[in-house]
Amino acid sequence: MKKSVASEGQSASELITQKIADLGDWRGETLARMRELVKQADPDVVEEWKWMGTPVWSHDGIICTGESYKSVVKLTFAKGASLKDPAGLFNSSLDGNTRRAIDIKEGEEVEASAFKALIREAIDLNSSGKSKASKKPKS
């Protein structure tokens, strides 16, 4: 895959910062706020730049991605279907067997403490190396 000229020599964190600035509207503000919550939940989080321009936050595996569309900022949790979500933050990609997402529309707020708890739970799941499906006893 050919790197774009803009990404050569830039770290993933710099590319994410640039993407937020380039959005220049509520989507950039939302992505910046969610990025800050991820970092608060896990100061050791690794920022990555994948799939031709998608911010990714990882710790022992992908925690979530941050995508921006015309009407939503989407945070997709790689193993979201295996996470408890008592606050009901997941509101998208609910039919899949693996991923779950949070779609944030303009003017919407995500409860910070519930989101950070979800981030920490995703890290715990990644660190355990096991999903709920693998913990079930075999019959």
C-alpha cells in the first residue's frame, strides 16, 4: 500500500491530531473529546493509523476505532459484543457477533464515566486473551 505524502514521517498521534483539525466542525470536537476520554481511561493506550485514515486505539489488541461520517462520529469496539454495557452506550452495529459501535450525532454527549468503564473493560478483555464465547463450558 502506498503511503500518502501527508503521512510520511508523521506518527499516528500526529495524524489523528491532523484529522481532528481537518474536520474543523462538531465532528472534530467530538472525536477530540472521545480521544481524550480514551487516554484518561488508559494512559498507556497506543494510537494507530490504519485502513487509509482511521484512528485506532489499542492495548493488547484493538480497543476501538474512531470514524467520522457526515452525520455521526462512530466509535467501533472490536470486541464490543463481549462487553457488558450497563449504561447502554452501544447504539449501532448491534446485530453482529463481534463488534459494537457508539454513533454520536451532533449535539449528543456520551457519559464520560460509562465510556471510560467500557474502555477499561475492553482492555481487560484484550489482556485476558479470551472472549466470553471461549469461557463457556463445552457440552
